[in-house]
Amino acid sequence: MPDKYFDFIIHGGDYNPDQWIKTKEIWDEDMRLMKLSHVNSATIGIFSWAILEPEEGVYNFGWLDEIMDKAAENGISVILATPSGARPAWMAKKYPEVLRVEESGIRNEYGVRHNHCLTSPIYREKVRNINRKLAERYKNHPALKMWHISNEYSGECHCPLCQQAFRDWIKEYYHNSLDELNDKWWNGFWAHQIDSWDEISSPKFRGENHVSALKLCWKRFVTDSHISFLENEIAPLREITPDIPVTTNMMRMYDGINYQKMAEHLDIISWDNYPAWGTGDYGYVSSETAFVHDTFRSMKEGKPFFMMESTPSIVNWFDINKIPAPGTQTLGAVQAVAYGADSVQYFQWRKARGGHEKYHGAVVDHCGHENNRVFREITKTGEVLEKLGKVTGGRSEAKAAIICDWENIWATKYFCGYNNKHRDYEKECVKWYAPFHKRGITADVISLDADFDKYDVIVAPFLYMLKNDTEEKIIRFVEKGGRFVTTYLFGCVDTDDRCYLGGFPANRLKDVFGVYCEETDSIPESFDRKATYKGKEYSVNHICDVIHTTGAKVLGEYKTDFYAGEPSVTVNDYGKGKAYYVAFRNDGELADDICRDIIGEADIRTDVNFEIPTELTVRKRGDYIFIMNFSDSDKEIVLDKKYKDVLSDSEISGAITIKSLGYSVIE
């Protein structure tokens, strides 16, 4: 697949002209407003099944023909969606088996969206049929540029069809051996041995829900079910329009599907970006958002991704939906492009008059005209994006990586033990990503299945579960000269959540890190516990390993509790590389201090040659350098030489000021 499909940044969003079919004059007004706001794309048809096929086998494409033609006439690219995210009422009435069954065993009634069984042969057939009709009708249409498959895949079904499919999946996974399954699930505990495949069912509140291996298998099955359903959707599109790329929009770090696995089946990775700007903590929110951008960018080995949704103003589903400060939307768009996005898209183009999302932000408000702040800001964003078009396809090469593995997201939620209240795998990953982000160093965010060899430094926070080849990959990485950093509760279990025997970390990793863990302690919030790193004192927050060295150098020690004087941070020389073990959690400066030192030791350079002041973010993509200010005050930065200011097309050098919630792009 190519690095890019467009020579310009896609700027647009979800457009629902079918909601305005009785007032078609609005369609022409939409075309005028799109051009006025420098919008060049529209995503159409996401929830249009009921109007596309009002009766079984009766199709109504006239309205869509008209919209596709208008888009082409006005220079608007169309990302055409398949409508499987919400089936029409007639289908649920005639084929109730397409509706999902909840964990309770009760089948849902018709309503909401994503209320469909992924296994249902009937639903798969109906989806394939409508997708084929769309592909056949619009395969040669000049407006069609991309397929948007369904919308925000999510959820699970517990119907008899899915239960049987799960059992079939389990059979294959465990090589048709109940002995293997019972061993891997450690079913002797609580006398839970499985004697027949039909005794297995999905984890349920009123059934089996304490076997973490079962829950892991269920998540893997649900992921594979979504992928199978996705492939069913894509098949007619690939057949009829092989040159049109396909994508589907993912939802941040949603844990219902292993996105890292799903990504393999898409041409372009897309995600829906809704930062919590309303909290006012712009620094953390920007860092967390950058982390997610890099997560999705890394799914295709650094290739550009699409920001398929964002809000032009507010969302409607936070508890309190604060208006982001003026300028935030444009800055967020610039950040997305800086971190690898080749699109800036919105939900939604025009606000609906009714329905659940009628108060969700839109480019065109209920007032229906361009004379408001949000429309003006979107117009400014469009003007900026037009000047950044040369960046499309540009990559950011990384020498550092953070491991944030989807199966570890699951595994760290399912085990019972230690600190069950304060446990957040994703936040730990963001914490250890932040030191690279703040220093202008590109870091990939990768799974355990990724290639380790291309990095100089890998940080693996809270890497509780190891996959079958993880141990050997870490050993090889360190032996060849890499620096590998991990933290508490490292290498405890295999992919079935069975503890490794012989102590933690697993097997030969004790030799690699030169330590072994004797116990793990959980720290009540009222307790004040301390540890050091290179003489500096830090709080021990929530959890820590009590470790002993077997050759590692001690870089810090505990200052309190019965294990005072024992190591808290260590480094071990192994082969040509180094392995660091950070035995305790600290929610303050520890991650930043350790990464600062390792970045220096590994001689990982920032992406630019000038100093980056605190509270400014700098990211290099291709030949462009993006300087962003997510703080509430203006900041000065001193450039090392003359650059071209991309937005003003002028020469720039020396000290420049980046306004609060402002940015500069230099070449």
C-alpha cells in the first residue's frame, strides 16, 4: 500500500444529507458553506440504511446519486460509508436473530446502534448485499475517494450462535484438547474442570466470570469476530473497487477490540479524537492525545493515519460539556497533522434538528449560517491545512518505543490481587511516553508483536503478560545493544494468565535484568512511603516490588517500611545493552528523570537542533517542524537558524513568540 492516497490534507467530516431530504435547498447551501470553510471532503451514508433500503430488496439511491453529483461538481471528495452500524427496523422485525443478546441472556429489542449479532449469517448476508449495491453503483463516480466501513465497531453478543462460534474458536485455539484447556485455564482451582466443549460459555455476571483465561479468550474471540465481520463487509468492495482504500474509525484506546490486530486488515488507520479540553488541563490532555496519535500511527509502521472524527466545538456526552477555548480546535488539528494525520475531520458537518446528538458540536450550527465563531475557526483551520498539504505521506522515524499492548490492557484488568483499586495500564504507558513527547523525540507506541530491533530504547511499563516469543525478543534486543526499561509486576504471566514458575520476572529475564522479585506490596493511600533514584527522593504510589539483585547495579533504594535499604531502581549490563528495572510506581517526576538519563546514554537526539522550552511541544514530520503551545500563556522559543514560516511564506529566525493555544510551522 502507498504511503499516501491524497496530495492534500482531507478536511471535512460526517455529512447526513438524508436527514434533510425534505428541504433539499439545504443541500445547495451546504455546498456553498463547505467551499467557504475550505472543507474538501464529506463522509456520507454512515447511518443511511433505512433510506437506502426502505423495504427488503427495494433500494432508493436517487438522493445519494444527487449528493454524489453535487459533491463532484463542487470539488468535494466523498468518503462513502457502509451502513452496517444501524440496521433498519424492518430487518429487526423480520429477522429478530440479527439483534444482539446481552450477557443476561435477554435479546435486545430494536433500537440504538451497533445492536447486531456479528455471527448472524442473515445479517452478514444483508450487509454484504447493500455494500455490493453501493460499490456497483458508485465504482466509477468521480467523487468516490475512500470507503468508510461501518462506524465505531464495538460491543459483543451472547446469543446461541455466538456461543457456538466461541466454542468452535476455543476448540481451534487449544488444538481440540480439553486437557490442554484445563491445564492452561488452571481449572483444578474451585473444581472448574471442563469435561465437554458445550460446558463453555461466554463470561457472564451470573455464570463463570472469575477465570481470567476465559475472559482473555472471550476478548480474543470478540476481536476475531469483528475482524471476520469487517472482512465480510470489505469483500465486495475489494472485488468491485480494488483501487479505493478502505478504513474504519476506531475509538481511542477502546478495549473491546484489539485494534493492533484489526489494523492489519485496513488500508488506512482512522480514529475518533475527542480530547477532554474542558478539564482545563491542556498540558496533560495534549500529551495523552499525542500518545494516542502515535499509537495509531505506529499500527502501520509509521504510515500516516486519518483523524476521522473530532469536534468543531463541544461534545454532548461528557457529564459537563465545556466549550473549549477559542483556538483549541485549530491547535488540535495542527497537532494531529504534526503526529501523522493526513486528515482533519469532524463529527459533524451540520447539527441535526433532533435525535441523541442534536447538541453535539458541528461546523454548521442550528442557526444555519457562517456568521459565528465556530464556523470562522473551522474556516481558519481549512486555510492552514491547505498550506500544509506537502506534509501528506510524511513519516516521523523513531528510535524509541513504548510498549502498550492491547492484550495487556485486558490482562491487567482481569487479575485479582495487590492493588485492585489503583491500576491503570494505559495511564502508566502515557506517563512513560510523556518524557519523549516533551523533549521533541518521536516515540512509537507498539504491541508485543512489533519488531523491536529497529529501536535503541524500549520502555515497557507494567508489562504483566508476556506472549510466547516476548522473552526471546527482549533478550535479543538487549544483547544487541538496546536499552530496555520496565517497571513493577513485570513478566508475571503467560498468555493464559498462568503465573510463571521460578519467580518473577519470567525465566531467563531474571538474568537479563539481574534481579528477582520476592514480594509485591500495595500501598494504602494514607501511607507515606519513599524511595530514591540517584539520590533524589520520590513517593511510592500504590504499588511496589520488593526485589533483590543478582548482578544488577543499584540506582536507588527504598527508604521506608521493612524493605528499607532494598533496591528500588536497578540497571544490568547484558550483552551489549542494558536492562532497567523500576520496582515502584511514582506518579511524579520519576519517569521523566529516568528517561532523561537513558535518552542521554543512548544518544537519542531530539528531532530539532534548538532548545525546547517547558510547556512548548515540538514535533518534526518530514521537512516540517511543528511548534505548539498548549499552555495558558505566551512562550518564547529561540530558533538555531533561518527557517521558512510555512503559514506566512516568510523567512523566520531567532527568538519567536508562540501565543497561548497557538502554533508555528516552519520548514
